[in-house]
Amino acid sequence: MNLNQNYDVFIIGGGPAGSIAGAKLVQSGFKVKLVEKMVFPRFVIGESLLPRCNFLLDEANMLACIQQANFQYKPGVVFQTDSDLEVINFENNLGESFNSSFQVKRETFDHELLLDAQRKGVVVEFESEVIDFDAQDCIITVRTKSGEVQRYQPKKVIDASGYGRVLPRLLGLEKPSEQAMRKAIFCRVTGDVRSLVDGKDGYIFVGIHDDNQAWLWNIPFNDGVTSVGIVCDEQYFKSFNLTESEFFDYIIQTNLPASKRYAQATKIQAVGCINGYSAAVTKLFDKNFVLVGNASEFLDPVFSSGVTLALESGAKAAELTIKELNGHSVDWQIDYADYMMVGINVFREYVNAWYDGRLQSILFCDDKAEKVSQSVVSVLSGYVWNQENVFVTNPKKMVDTIYRFSIIE
Ligand SMILES: Cc1cc2nc3c(=O)[nH]c(=O)nc-3n(C[C@H](O)[C@H](O)[C@H](O)COP(=O)(O)OP(=O)(O)OC[C@H]3O[C@@H](n4cnc5c(N)ncnc54)[C@H](O)[C@@H]3O)c2cc1C
């Protein structure tokens, strides 16, 4: 069988991580092939972005295509209990470069990015699936739509296969996540009540339900459609003895703010569900490959960090691959794995503090010093590599310290 050696880099998957990696590589003069299993546009969960995404897309010359697509402007996050609101306005950060974001239907957002990568020179093949990888000789095997089997031998493979987790599965790199088994149940609706916050539309609402046993997302799009989701422990869900769809309706009816917001709403798609979404791997790279986006580690959706981390890792993997292919040495452990872990570990601390309740105390504490508030906003905006932010350099200590302060108050 022919071995195609025409490409410098082979990318598995056309989500945000794959598109940004491909776009950066071709703009540096490398030949890139990207295969995508699905037909685009395709649905994927994860519709609320963070300001750091704009920074990363801007660096990759991809922000214009997103700005032109006219997505819903997102000024920030509102955390909501039955009786209280905490508004996180992205403008009140530590002086980061971008201080707003977008709410996006991912079928459109991902398609726009992939088309942009294609315009820049990435060779994209849809409905083709990676089925094997020889990590030793860097040989990737693909089955095309017509059933033909092709083999490629690039200089580097970037696995951006998201929930497909292609190389972790093929190479036995999967390891259990330390996060609890949680599930997300979701739907899109129209006719919900939209409330302005500080005179602005477009905030994501994150509702806290039943003493933090579950949380709800409300993501408004600019065509009147809203994404609604409920996240909880598997055990909590099972305790109701309901189907996913019944559970969705029950939580919406019994959560005070949601019952008002969705009183007149109509579902426009079937209720969907993802179980046990957290994932981890034993290693992020080897001589011939690197894992990016959800094909590497995924913690939790509560802070809408998934696409940010996908773009960050895709961009970083591309930068280091460019350096390596240009003949410079790269320390993938320090420059990629350790670097990515800085940001992932900040979110990890926040996710843990969210589920054990410490973060809610911090968020709803009224007497936070301005600098503390700005530092928290910077993290929630996705700027988790800013070494001037003490929540980045020392996340656990800072969360613990501010939590102790908040409960004394
Ligand atoms: C409940 C929930 C809610 C979330 N909410 C948010 C949110 O609000 N904001 C946010 O930023 N993130 C959110 N996320 C996370 C977000 O979904 C992911 O982090 C993001 O989609 C990762 O992007 P990616 O490019 O790594 O992969 P993906 O977007 O999953 O793209 C991977 C692509 O690879 C393709 N592929 C898979 N297998 C193969 C194969 N064998 N061959 C070829 N192609 C293949 C797939 O078809 C897919 O198109 C959420 C996650 C969950 C579980």
C-alpha cells in the first residue's frame, strides 16, 4: 500500500484545537493534512467562550472570521442562587488584552474556523476516520468515506480528536480522571425570558441548585435560541429514578429562577446527555505525536474553559512543532506538558472548589478586595497563564485563603 509522505504534519479532527493548530502551521510554510470524521457543520457541546479565546484566535489571524460571523456578544458570567446574583463582568480583570467573548453555536463556530484554516492552506478531508497509528514509525492509517484505506507518514501527528480520543485509545494512554462521575443533560429552547444585566444581553447564567447538588447553564444565542443544561453527580441523578428527559423537566420546574425563565419556553430539540465526561491521559506527547484539546485532559464544563484550553493547546503544539521542524530543539515536557498543566491546574483548583462549595463562598462574598476580584475575573476569563495573577501562581493557597476570609465575613 502507498505511503503518502507529502505532508509535514497530520491533524486528527477539525474542532477548534485542530483548526488553530493547522492554521498556525500552514502560515509558517508547512504542509498540513487534517482529516475529520464527520460532515460539517456538526453539533458538539460547549457553546460559551472566554475572552482568552479572542486573544488566541487573534494571534493565529483567525479572529476576523469569528467577528464577521456575528455571534452573540458575551460580557461575562452571572452566578445565581434562588435569592442572589453575582455578576462577573469580564471588563473588571487585571488589565488583560480582551475583555469580552462570544456565545456560539458550535456547529457554526467550528465550521467557520475550519473553513478559515482551509482558506489558509490546510488540506481538509471530511468523512474520513483515523483507524490506526504506528507511533514508532509515525504511520497513520485512515479509512475514507468510500471505504478506501490510506497510509500517511508525516513528521508529526497532532491528535485533536476531542471526545473521539483517538490516540489515547489506540495507544492505551487513557487514565481515569480524578473528577467524580458527573453527567450533563441539555437541550435548546426558544421563548425563555431574557433578562438584561447592567443593561447588557448575552451573559451566561450559571444557576446553583439544591444546595449545590446540581448546576444549570443558560447560554443565550442571538437568534432567540437558548442552550440549557443541567450538570450533577451520577448518584444525584439516579436518586430521582427518572429518565434524563423527565429529570431535565423536573429540575427546570423545581429550580426557582429556571421555573420563571422557562415558563413559556419550547424545546426545539430532543434532550441530550453526556455521561462521565471528565478524561485524563498518562502522557501528552511522544517523539512523533502530541495530544491537544479534549483528546488530552478534560476536567469539567462549569467555567466554560474547554474551547479556551483546546485553542491554547492547539496553538502551543503548533508553535513547538514549527520550532522543531525548523531544526531547533524542543523540550516537550517543559514547553508543552508543564506549560499546559499550569493553566489546567488553575481550573482544576477552581473546579474542585466549586463542587465542594468553597468557590461559591468566595464568589458571593461582598467584601473582596478589588485586586482579589480582578484576579478571580481574570481566571474566569481564561487568563490562566498570567504570572502576575496570584491565583495563577498559587491557586490552591489563594482559594483557601480567600475562602477562610469569606466565611469569617
Ligand atoms: C456538558 C459540557 C458542556 C461544555 N460546555 C462548554 C462551554 O460552555 N464552553 C467551552 O469552552 N467548553 C465547553 N465544554 C467543553 C468542549 O465541549 C470541549 O472542550 C471542546 O469541544 C474541545 O474541542 P476540541 O477541538 O478538542 O475537540 P472537538 O470539538 O470535540 O472536535 C474533535 C473533532 O475530531 C473529530 N474526530 C473524532 N474522532 C476522529 C477520528 N477517528 N478521525 C477523524 N476525526 C475524528 C470529531 O468528529 C470532532 O469534529 C463542555 C463540555 C461538556 C461535556
